[in-house]
Amino acid sequence: ASFGCRINHDNKGNYVVKVDGVDISPNPVISGKPATFTISASTSQAITGGKAVIEVYFFGFHIHQETHDLCEETSCPVTVGNFVLSHNEVLPGFTPPGSYKLKMTLSGAGIKQLICISFDFKINFGASESSVSDS
């Protein structure tokens, strides 16, 4: 997974927040079923609040965007050190299977950009009730 975003190249390494890893469950994501993106991160300064902008791309096309209160994605205030961001997403049943990219930009109170994280994930079609699975 790549944790940088192409924007703000000059800003690289100056982010308040550093990302250690991303865990996607289930992986691959199943359309129409909830998926959880858990991001392990650390911060060099306390964060009292802010926004998380989530964008989803499909083969490079921007298909979805939503904004959340940062405190819905993690418990606030975030103290200096390690913390976990957890984002739940239900991609509609008609979401085509394939390769996606999720981009999350965090901004804090008075801090323009805490970090921008982007990582790839795959979507498989959910099995409908009537289909018989091969075991």
C-alpha cells in the first residue's frame, strides 16, 4: 500500500500524522457488504478534532466522496503517540468488481492537512442468496 498522495510533494515527511499500516476487512471487499478500513497511525501533536475526507477511485476515476467528523473515525482528543482510525464503508451491491483506490485526507482544527493516505483495494461481487457456493 502506498501511504502518500501525489499532491503536496514538497510537503512530504512534514505531516503531523504518520501511517504505519492499513488493514482491510474483509479483503477483498464484497459489494453490498460492510467493509472496515483500519488505519494504524501515530501523531507528533495532539489533535482535538477535524475532518476526514474519504474519496474512492475506480480505475483512476473519482466515483465517490464523503466527509466525516474526525472524531467519528477515532476517539478524540487524539493524544501524541499511536492511534487507530477506523472507517466503515458499505459499497452498494451494484458496485462493479475490480481495482479501487481509497484516499483519506485528514485535516485538524487549525492544521490544514494532517496527512493524506491512499491505498488500493479490490472488490468482489457478493454472492446472491440463490447461488450455491462450491466448497
